[in-house]
Amino acid sequence: MTTPITEAATPDFAAIKTKQQAAWTAGDYSAVGVTLQIVAENLCEALDLRGGQTVLDVAAGNGACSLAAARRFCEVTSTDYVEGLLERGKERAAAEALAMAFQVADAEALPFADASFDVVTSTFGVMFAPDHATAAGEMMRVCRPGGKIGLANWTPDSFIGRLFKVLGSYVAPPAGVRPPAKWGEHDYLETLFSGAAKIEAHSRVFNWRYRSAEHWVETWRAVYGPVQKAFGALDQAGQQALANDLLDLIADMNLADDGTMVVPSRYLEIVITR
């Protein structure tokens, strides 16, 4: 039996989303998103996509999953609330001569009719929406009965889950908002998607590969909005302390012994039948 989701406080979700949007716009998430293409390809295989199916990619970023679905001859609509990321997705689609639609959209208020799509996807995207229950409800609403929802979500113990804990120790997250990595917990998904016919979740690992730990810090400080904003909120001493903590995190998880960085990050690959 699942427990209803209740918030300890009533957050101002609109204000939180405005700040989040500014953070994701400030960086260049596409520089990170392109490295995650294998996750999107594997998710589309897990969903057993078929040519001609209508697919909505939510919080698509620069379109990793959108492109993967389009390569399988699906009719794809790629959405995000950061227009600049959709533009990067358009560039990628044009380079591969893949036809798809692009639309600015809020994951918590999708501008589509009920049961509009055969498949709804999100890879490391919708999990960052502040109002988890509303975002999950919107994905369920626009997916047709019998259709599928495919997700890839970082787990709390993953590299990204631990990264956000480090960031939160320097810049407090919004009060009353559950951590994004809750989406990487199977029991929590059972609650969020309690009306689904079936939920299948499998543990997967993505390896972050960089020239070195220092290269990762330099890159993500420049392109990954939440990391960039955390550094920007600190004085010089605080920035050095944060950099040191991030290097310590990488050292704790790094599998490489040649000076490079190979850090595994666990995520759940989820297929939900509507």
C-alpha cells in the first residue's frame, strides 16, 4: 500500500521554476546532454518503440531521447521550458535530417490534450520539476490508456544524487521541495504513478568520462546550470571549498587509475504502462 505524498510546506512552485529556468538557461546543458545519448537509445529499446508511434519527450533538453525516438521513425514532439536547449535539439535534428516538432512547454502544465501520445519520455529531465506529483500527473494525462511512459532518473546514491547533496550543503535547496533523486526510488515511483497498470524499473549505470577530475569541475562549472549557480553564490573561499568537495566526491567514486575520470552513476530505467 502506498502512502500519499504530502509536502511539509507549501512551496511557491512558480518562483522556484523561475529560478530553475534561469539556472538551466545560464549554462549550456547541451554540452552535458550529448554525452548521455546512450541512455536515451537504451530507453527507447526498453520501450520497444515502433515506427509511426506518437512520442512526447518532456524536459527534453537538447533532445537526446527525442532524436533516439525519431531514429526509430516515430512522430516526435520535443519539449522543454528552456528555448535555447530546444534550438540545440533542432540543430542536431537538422544535421541528421530527422523530422520532429519542437515546442516550449512546462512539464507541470503540458499544453496537450488528454491521451494525445502513444509514448511519453524523459531522460534526467522531469525529475527536476519541483512539483513531482503534478509533473507525473501531466505525463499520465497526455499518455493514452495502454501507452507507455519511459524515464531515466538518477538514484539518490548515484554520482549526481551525491553531487546535489554537496551543492545543497553550500546553497540550500528550496524549502518543502523533495530532492530530484527521489524519482530514482522505485517505491516513490509507485506512489507518483499509482494509477498506472504496470511499473518496471531496472538499475543501470552510466559512466562519466572526462580527462581528469579537474577537467570535470572546470567543464561543469562552465556549462551545468546548478553547479554554475552554486559557484556564483559563493565568495572565493567558498568556491575553493566547493571545488575541493567536488574533487573529493570524484576521488571517492573514480574507477580510473591513470589520472583520468571514469565515475559510474546509477540510474533507474523505467517503463510505465498506462
